[in-house]
Amino acid sequence: MMRSSSKLFTKNDTGFTCINCEFSVVPLGSSSRDHCSRCLHGLHVDINPGDRANDCRGVLEPVQIIPDARHGFVIHFKCKKCGAKVNNKSAGDDSFEEILRICKQQL
């Protein structure tokens, strides 16, 4: 399911264990944490940011990184379960090495 273009947002900043790499991800502290800061994978759980209302629960794989003047980087994800494409801005503590690795794959 694609996210709504409206500004619906629910702050839901909890830590979790990454389903892809088993890293213990800590809360972001300023927004809703929606992907692993180490491997950048997430779960397809939101319809609108932070609502956790999507029943898919598939793994969101980061497939493209786009530099963005306002947000640093935008991560484009593809759900391994339903194929949906989801975009999220990167977090300040995201692994820059992983961002670079994905960027190099795009070349």
C-alpha cells in the first residue's frame, strides 16, 4: 500500500530488533523510527507515517538512495512481500557506509 500524500503523522518512536540483521535499533528521539540504522531495512507496517496500520508486515528492502537537499537522503524501499514501493527520509544515525554501498550499486 502506498502512503497517503497528506501530512498524516503519528509519532511512534520505539526501539526494535531488526528482522534483517538482528541489530538492536534504539528509538530515534525526534520522529518515528521506521528502519534499521545499520542495514537500512524496515518492515512494511505503516499506511501513514507512524500509524503501524498496514497488515502487510513484509520486509522493506532499500533499493535506491536519492540525495535530498532538505532531508539528506531519501531511501526508496521495495517490499519483498507485496512489491509496494515506499520512500522514507534517512535518519541522522543511519549507517553512511550502507548508504554509500547502495549508491554504488545504482551506478
